[in-house]
Amino acid sequence: MKRAAQVVNILAFICVAIFTVTYFVWAVRESQRGPLDTDEVFVIWIERYFTLGRITDALKLGLDTAPPAYYWLLKGFCRIFGTSAIAIRLPSLIAFYAFCVSAYLVVRKRVGPVLAVFAMLFCTISGDPTFMVRGRPYAIVMACYGLACFLWLGFPQSRRQIARAVLTAAVVACMVSVHFLSVIEIAALGLAELLRSWQDRRIQWRYWAGLTAGASCMLIWWPVIGPIYRVTHASVNAPGFYDRPSVRVLTAGFFAL
């Protein structure tokens, strides 16, 4: 029985290795040859023509809804690889891989390596695969959320709760610093912890401290959130807006994923 388990673990490791090589070969190729979409054109324009200190001012004017931290990250990649499609897409490419690995680790801890491999592969075929190589912060949010779920799993039994709480705070802070709507993922983590507290009849104060500390990072970006919200709200309410939010659009978008 023990030998069979070792064989399964080895095969799972081989599958992960093959997935890693295949993913990066495909993703790098797609990121190099895929055409830029409208949002990515704005990303390159802002990165190229606004200095590190002026990015916040540009975003306050409504040029984009992504937080300044996302553009600071892109500045670093563009300094290394030059301002190009591959440079702005590389963070998403790496982040999506981290999300797949997080799914593998979460499922492996729950039900074993076989289903964990399938979970990792399922991540690449569910939803819109262009998010893997799109120069936007969505994949980074997914990676942070996956890592946060892994840190949440088994938190009460961990002997390193303080370290897990600190890492949770860092991951959640990163999540809200690249996309303000990450509050939805934070709410999901909070709901999961509430259900666990109710089930265990015990509150994990260290976890709540880490989650709250990470979420409080949103206050740092409050001076940027206000102007972005006002510009976005005005755009949505403008006559002839191309994508006015509604229940029908929300439902269609959900099933499209």
C-alpha cells in the first residue's frame, strides 16, 4: 500500500513537471504573438508616458481603474524586458501558473494527488484562457486568492499560525493593491472562516488579524479609489454606454465563464 502511494506521488510529480513545461512554452508563445486588446494598449501607453511618480495622478484622471501598485509592478518588468507585449503580460503568465499550483496544493491536501492533478488542469480550461496571457491584474488576483485559500486550509492545526497569518496579510494586501474589486475574494475568505468558527466553536483570532491587516491595505489607496469611482460612475451613466451593468449582463457573463 505504501509503495502504491509512492508511485502515485511520483506520477503526480511528473504530471506537474510536464504541465509546467507545456504551460510556459505555450503561454510565452501566445503572449508574444497575440494581438493587444484595447485595455492593454492603455496599459502600455500609461507605462510608457507616465513616470513612476505621476502614475497615481494619471489614474485619478480616470485613465484606468487598476491601482497604482499594478503599474509599479509593470514598470519593473518593463525596465528588464522593455516596454512590450511580453513585458506587460509576463506578470499574468506567472501569476496564472501560481494559481494552478495553488489549486493543486489545496485539492491534494484534501483528497490526494490524483484529483489534484485534474484540478490543476481544469484551471486552464475553465473560464476565458486569454486571462492567462492578458496584461491586466486579473490573473494576479487569482494567484493571490489561491495562495490565500492554501494558507487558510488547515490553519487551526498548524504549528506556525503566526507565520501563516503574516503570509495571509501579505497575500491579501497584494490582492487589493492590484485590483480594488478583490474585496469580493476577501469576503469569501471571511465567510469561509466564519463557517469554520461556527463548526469548530472556536474563533481563530490570529487568522482574523492577518485577514483584517491585509484588507486594511485598501485604506492606503482610498485617495485613488474616490476619483476612479466618480469617473467610472459617470461613464456608466453616460448615454449609449456600451456595457451598462444589469442582471442580464451579469448572468450572461457568469455563464460565459
